[in-house]
Amino acid sequence: MLVPFALLLIASLATATTSSPAMQDEEPDPRRMLTFEQNTLYMYGIQTSESPETWETWDHAEPNDGRSDDSFAEDNIFGGGGGRREFTFDGSDVNNVTVGVDTDLPITGKLTLSINCNTGCSQQVDIALRMGPKNGGVDLMTQSLEGPDGGSGNEYTFEFAGHRIDEVEPGDVLGIRVGFSKPGTLGEGYTLYLGRDNFEMTIPVLPPYEEEVPGLEIKEGEEYASPYSGSAAGFAEMSAQSSSLTGPILILLLSIAIIAAGIVFLPPIPFKALSVLLIALPLMLSMTVLPIISGPVAQKMAYDASDPDFWTIDEIAGLSEREGTFLGDDLVADTHFKLYIEYADIYRARDADMGGYHYGLGFEKYGDTLGSATESTPRGREYVQLYFSLFHQFDPSVASAMIVHVRLVNDTSDPENARIVPQWAVADGEGNQFWEINPELGGRWLIPEKSADGKMVVELIGIPYTWQFYPLFSLIVGFALGGFGFWSWTKARREIYAQDDDDDDFDFDDDDFDFDDEDL
């Protein structure tokens, strides 16, 4: 009696611990993991004689799976009846690394479903995007498709835009839940086709990040600092032209104060108003009006934020890496655009090999973006430094802003690693230079002021006028007139005082002429 019981117990334990191979915690197969190269997930399953909710389903990135059936199908030959059908396909092979996903691009897919009915029936399909731990995913987004593409046939395409999945962490998988109505009349039914070209979903996976520029990691709690600002970088900091309104406004107030004080407190000297104006107005013109026109006004006129041809450093830094582009969707080969950069500080370093100095931009004005992992991307931050931060032997400190004229070209100097770069970063381009600064900073492409064919590459904005201080020469006239006025006024006052003294000498009282008889 004990032997049959023991055999029965062992058999029951074996049955209880057995699960379908696809859903066991097997070692993940790299061929089935979601990667940049393997970014399409295929839906697979096995149909049994049991009820549909027990059928095994899964997905992975390998385009073939010999275990899977070609389709799920139910016919009402024996009057099986209709009703709701739902199948959940979750990943079978988890990643062991984080996979980045581009949130700017949609997750797309298609399924092939034939709903066979004798009379009109619902062709609607509900699709849910899922993510979570293996065997524990949850629905993130759901959409309903009223019918197949074009209103006929059996192919449905779907798209999840704005999915907000920026990465798939180790241990997590992506999946799909599909639901539809099975018609219930005799002879009706459905066929859901599985596998490649039938039921699949494409994920916009970002390329694996390989650092090209060292030292740009964002450290939590620390503010952005230019790579050139550290003492070990070998750069000396310089001040560029100021575009601040504070200084000119203070000079304006001082000029107004000079005019008011001169008119109110100066004595009524000759040429009083003219001399005050000739002193205050040149100060106002040279130190306020002209700096504002050549600085903030010139910057405002040079940059049009609504012009699609203009880009800024923070916009470039926010773009994600794309296959076949420089960054983002729009910056493809043969694109021309203008990069507008404002700056207050310049960093200078001597190049012992090439001779002369190179000048770097710290991008402190854009520090909030460059120091934020949410507002910028790793590749965007790298490309800002690699391609747009260092200038070849010309000094931008004479200005406060610049426009870099960029032409994107396809660099095929290395056919196996062709890439789209600015015109000065083509490896075998005439006059193009790459400077290896040091191991801590890596290297940078040097931007020339002009290209080899003489075309302007960098246009400086905010350079003070060479004649800005010429109006100050009128100060000489103003002070001369003021001095002459004081001299004339003082001289006139002395003459008046002298005349008053003479009058006092001959001013006799009547008592002075009242003689007594004795005096006679």
C-alpha cells in the first residue's frame, strides 16, 4: 500500500512544479533579448485543447521560435459559442542591462487577425502596451482599433505615441495584451496569426551609450561646471564683452544726475546749459546708448527664436541620438543651420604642437540644461562639447555672442563608421583639426573662423563700435565752455564788487556836512 501511495505523491509533486518552458526562470537567451540591433518583439504562443485563457503566450526578439504555433484559431463547428477573447504576450527573456528607449518616437506594431462571420460583427481590437517584471507586467497604455487597415483585410497597425518609456531596466520586459470579440454563430470564428510579419511590435531603442568625451557625468547635487574651468584642465579664464544692462543704466542715471545738478546748483554762468549738455550727453551716448545698441540690441536683432534655422546650445543638448542623423530627427546630412551662443567667459589654452592659442566656451549660460539629466541627453551633452566648444586660434572675447554657421555632412572617411558631423569635423577635410587636450578632457574638434574656401563659419555678435568713445571728445569743449563760463562769471562778479566798493567811498551822510559855527 505504501509503494503506490509514494509513487502517486512523487507524480503529483512533479506535476505541480512543472510549467511551460517559455515561462520558467531559464537563463535568458541573448538572441531573444531586446537590444538596439534586436528592437522588434514577436508574439508567440501554443494552442491546446483547453480553454483559451490557459493557452501559453510569450514574446521575444528572435524572429523565429520553433515551439510556437503559427496561429490561434477557433471555429464554431460544434457550436462553441462566441465571447470575449484576450491574450497577453509578455517577454520571456529579460535583459541584464538597462535598455534606453527614445520617448520622442512612437512604439509601433501590427497584428494579423481574421474575424470570420456570416453577418455583420465587430471587428474592433483593443491593444494594451505592457511593461514590468517577468510574469508581472501591467498595462501602461490602451488603444482601440475599430477595424483592419483600410476597413478590409485582416491587418491592423497600431502606434503608441507619447509612451514615456525612457528605459527598460534589468529584469523588466515589454508586452502586449490584445482583446477582441469572437463571433458565436455556427461556422464563424477567428484566426490570430503569430510570429514574424504577423504579430510584432517595434521599440525605438537607443543605441548603447559609448562615451566619446570623458568627464561629463552629471553628479547629483552638483551644479554644472565647464570642463575647461578646472585647474587641471590647463585653461586660463578670460572675460568676454558684457551684454548686461546694469552698467549702461548706472551711467545713464549718472548722466541724468549731472544734468540735473548742473542746471540746479551751478551759478548762472555763461553757456551753462550748453556746457552741461556737452559733458553729460557724450557720457550718456558713449557709455549707455552705444553699448546697449552694440550689445543687447545687436543680439536681439541677430537671433530669431521663431526661425527654424536657429538652434541654441540647450536645444542641441536635449536631442537624442538617432540612426542616420547628427542628433534628433531633423539634423540630417546636407542640413544647414545657425547655432546661436551667448557667453560671458572665455577659456584660453596654448597648443604646444600647433602653436598659438585655442579658445573655449564654458556654456555657463546653459548650465541648467547641461547639468540636468532630464533636460539633456548624454549624447547631446557630449556633442555640445565635442563639436561646438573650442575655437581655433581666434579670440571670441571681443564679443558677447556668436552665430556658428553649421553645414552637416556625411563623413565617410571611415566607411565602416560613417557618421554625420559638422563640416569642420570631417576627418580628412581640408584644414580640419582635432585637438587631443589631455586624458581627463579628451579631444575636441576645432572650429575655424573661416572655412578653407573662405566662407564665414563664426559670426561674432556684440562687438563694441570702434568709434564708441569718439563722442567723449566733446567733453573737452564742454569743460572748456564751463571753464570759460566760470571765468567770465567770476570776472563779472569781481567788477561788480569793485564798483560797489567805489560807491561806498563817496557815499556821505548829511552829518558829514553839518559844521558848527566854531568850525567856520
